Amino acid sequence: MSDNSETVLTTRDGQPLKVSLRRALRREKLRALMLIAPLLVFVLLTFVAPIVDMLFRSVENSIVVDTLPRTVEALDDWDADSGKLPDEQVFAALAADLKIAAEEKTHTRLGSRLNYEMTGVSSLFRKTGRRVKRMDEGNYTEQFIKIDKDWGDVAVWALLKQYSGRYTDGYYLAAVDAERTQDGVQMKPADERIYLYLFGRTLFLSVAITASCLILGYPIAYLLAALPVRSSNMLMILVLLPFWTSLLVRTSAWKVLLQQQGVINDFLVWVGIVSDAGRLVMINNQTGTIIAMTHILLPFMILPLYSVMKTISPTYVRAAKSLGANDWTAFWRVYFPQSVPGIGAGAVLAFILSIGYYITPELVGGTSGIFISNRIAYHISSSLNWGLAAALGTMLLAAVMILFVVYDRIVGIDNVKLG
């Protein structure tokens, strides 16, 4: 008679072996998690949290309903397409809300927010906030219009109703040069469209900068990989030299070199290539942006290329030549395909870094060489329109992610290597 019962293996203390093994693995995972916990917290606080906050700010619009809750509720029954002003009840609700907002000093923030959508609303709320406390009971419609005739404009009330929700797509519409009107979403007049053009310019210049980095960086990386160790180390110091200098110093140096009375133009005039009256304009335009950005991002192209080229054995090229291939055929058919992973890594690094730069284009790009990132910085630091800045930043992030997916489909992210 056979015994079908399974023999349970146990440890010395009598615990089942499987239970003891699971417990040991759990302790190892917890220990590993504790080791990476500081890095994980750092990434969450400095990378993930700002992106989430940016995404939220691009649609957040609670200031209207928080500042004017009674007015927003009263406007629910008003038809903005009727062409008529709201009734007395809405004006009374506005008076009650503005009295509280004036005491809490929040009416100015509300005016600044709505001023992004309609010029003059900020001064309207400031002016009304100073006088709302002196209003008499009753006949609020006449009193508001007496304070400022803009309260008799249906467009102002339509604006309040349109942006009364806690979330809005207005920032994204503005980011694509569109606006919501009574007739629906429409593109802004041609002379007011700037963001789509800036997005296109940013992508074009980033591709041009990446291409120039590749054209200049590939021969340098090839030379670094082919030279003896001592010579390549000396040349590598020159490649890394830009990292030892401040970004502002390097950019300022290019301003000195590229200006019409600068070193390069003086040299060209001296050798007779250009006349003194025909000095080249190489600064405060797209040319200056491409030259300065190429210099800044060139090491990010050279280093991945060098690390990949260093792993390519020279025996492959020698074998190709021994089989009858000339120098160009051996390079193009044998050596170059093996360096493509380095090209991919360098191109991704250079493109991603260039598309988000704003200091260098601001200093050397003028009006024709700035990027969309310069407008983002402007809205964050000058106009204080953080919602529009967040929407532009989100769209830039989305564009990068789309290009990354396209690159993965065409080239394959698995083919990108750093050595």
C-alpha cells in the first residue's frame, strides 16, 4: 500500500521550507526597497510631483467659483446668447461676493486671471473693489454700471459664465492660438497667432542643431576612437572643456564672436572675404541660435558616439578591405552600421536638451531665434500666467513623447546604446 501523502520539508526550527523561503525573499525585497527609498523619494518630489502639478495647473480654474460663488450660481439661469444683461439678482450676488473678496484682497487675483482672456478686466475688478463697500442696498445694476460702464457689456458677463467652472480648456486653446467665442472655438486673427509658429520653429531649430552636432561630432568621435590612448585622452580633455565653463560665459563669448563688430567679422573683413559694409549678421537670429547651441550640445553627441565606436573592433574593416572593398565601402557597409546605436543615443540627447533650452536662445536668438521655452519662461516670471505656461509645457512634453514613440517605431529604442 503506497503512501500518497507529500513530505513537507522543514527548517531546523520546524518551519515549512516554502514559508521560510518566502519570508527570506520578502526581507531581501524590503532591504532593497529601503536602499533605493531616498532616491525614489527624491525622484517623486523633484520630477514626478512638478509634472503632475504642471498638468493640474494647465486645466485648473477654481479662482472664479471660489471668489464669486453666489454670482456663479446666479448665472446658471442666464443665457449668454440672449444679448441681454443678467437680472438684478445676479448683480446683487456680485455685490455680496465682491464685498467679501475686497476684504480678503482676492478680487485683484480674479481680475488678473480673467484679464488673460479679455483685456481690461483686471482694472475693472480693481476699480469695483475699491467702491463696492460704499454701495447702497438695492438697484445694483445701475450702481455697477455707474462705477464702470463695462458692467453693462454682455461680453464681460459671458466671460464670467464661460470661466465659472473649476476646470477649463482655455489655456490649451490659447496655446494653439484658438479661443472660445459665442460661435464656438475659432482660431485667433492671423496677426495674433504666435504659439503654433513657435512650436514649429522650436522643432525645426532643434532638428537643425541635432544634425549639425552629428555632422561635427561624428568625425571627432571617430578620431577619438582611432587614436592611441594618450592622444585620445588629450583630445577628450578638449571635448570636455565646455563642461568646465559656465553656460552664461560660453554664450556671452559667442555674442562677442558673432556680432557685426565681433572677432569673426573683423577677420573676414581683414582677409577680404566680405567688405566692411557687408558684414555678416550672425547674432540675434536663428544662425546665432544654431551656432551657440551646437557648441553647447556637441559633447552630448560626441560622448555616446565615442563610447559605441570604442567597442567596434577594427578587424571588421580590415577584413572588408582584404576582401576587396575600398575605404569608403568598408566604412559605409561595415563600420557605419555598427555606430548607428551611438548616433541614436547622441541624437536623442541633443534633441531633447535643445528643445527645452531657453537661456541661450534668449541671449543670442533675438526675435527670430527664440524657442517656445522662452515664452514659457516669460509667462512664469513676467506675465505670471502659470496656467498658459503649464499648458505650453504640457504640449511640449507631449510633442517630445510623440517623437520618442515615432523614433522607437522607426529606429527602435533597443538599438540606442551608450557603449
